[in-house]
Amino acid sequence: MPFNGSGVFTRVYNWVNDKNASINITASRMDGEDDGFATGLSNCITRDGQGVPTATIPWGSQNLTGVGTLGATTGNITTLNSTTGTIATLGSTTSNITTGNITTLNTTTGTITTLNSTTGNIAAVVANTVKFPAVQVPSGDANTLDDYEEGTWTPTYGGSGGNPTPTYTQQLGSYVKIGKFVYIEGRLDTSATSGGSGFLVIDGLPFACAVGTTLGGFSSLKSSGWTTAAPLAGYIELTTQIGLTYDVSVTQRSEVSVSHLTNGAVTLFFNAWYIAAA
């Protein structure tokens, strides 16, 4: 075999050694030497695409430059190094990239910084997780998930005719946003309150509601320390407010007023949701 298994080409004969050994050059020996060249060249990858790899090719941590379209219906890229990143393994008989381009994929951090195509964009894939951009890039496609976010918010009491001035002992809020669906929970504890008028609301939702009226609801709301009109349910009102209601009777429910808010009132809400504007 012309190549020795480590990429070194080995000649069949050495004409200087033959001369010193008084061995004549014959047609059979010339054919044997030329056949070795032919076999070695046939094992090479040709620039016009005639010769293709038949086994995995180790690149020895070297770079491939000037790579054009990256795509295939089957197959693997074992290593692809550049100044911006490394692809350790890409593609298989069941998973391939057929369109688009990868700007950076780093094996040390497991991050794809950009994966673009004509239909979408993944901001980052980090250590087996998907990271969305800090500023949402809205999509009009009904089948596209364009946002995910977790965070906290600060709920406050407000009034439709004027905001009260409570003294809070606890003021907690958290949220999870998946697309336009927003899950919220929170808690408000007061030790004192004064002023305000109209219907009592909870202000400060982390995202504006889609339309602004009753596009959301509460499956769990708990209150304690209220003298009268303890909140039992709520709804989204005026884009960033939660309206509170209480049971007047078995068959009647009414809005909680600012005047119902008392010292030591506690309001907990969880499993609450609404549809955001974007």
C-alpha cells in the first residue's frame, strides 16, 4: 500500500538501491512503481470533487478557511475550527443543517451565537439550553416562539380615582413569560394605609395586556386581615392593572374599593395569567 497508514507515501522501489544491487530496470518493476503512484493518487481528495472521503478525516486542530455553503442531507462534521469557534459534531443520518449558516459554535462553552435562516433566528444555544435575546424580536408567525423570560416585578396598590399611600411590610412579585403568555404571582402586606379613592387595583404588571380589559384571570387568590370586602378574585384591567373583586352574596360579586383596604391587609395571588401585547 503506497500510504503507510499515517499519511506517509512509501515508494515500491528505490532506483539507486537497485543500481547498487545490480538489479536491472524492467517493465514489470516500472509498472509496479507507477501502479503505486496511481494507487496513492486515487486515494487523494481531488479539487474538482471527483475524489471524496471514504472515512473520517482528522484535521489535527487546524482551521478550514474559505468554506462556502455548509449543508448536507446526511453525514457529520467532526471538527471545524476557525478564529471564532469550533463545531465538534454537526449532523448525522437523522439530524442535519440543510439551510442557513452558523456564525459561531464554541465547544468550550457549548454556545451557538447565531443560527440564521430565511424563517427564523436562534440567538443562542448555551450548554443544552436556548437563550432568547434580552430585547424581544417579535414574530408574526403563529407557530414561532419568539420570547422567554423570567424575572421579578414590584406590585403596588392603586385606586381608579386616586392612589392610596400604604406602608408595605412585604411587596413581592415574580413572572414567567412564554411568548405572549405571562404567568405572575405576588404578595402585598400592609401595616398602614391612607388616602386614595375609587376601585382598588394592583399596579405594576411586568408587561402590558394585549387589549386592556379582562384578558386574564386568577385561579388562586388568598387574602387575610381585611375587615370587609376581602378580595377573592381578580382580572386584568387597563393594560397593566389587576382589578380585585369580592363576594357580596352567593350570586353577586363586586369590585373592591380603596376604602376597603385596611391596616394589616394581606393579599396573595398565584397561578395568575394574562396575554401580553407582545
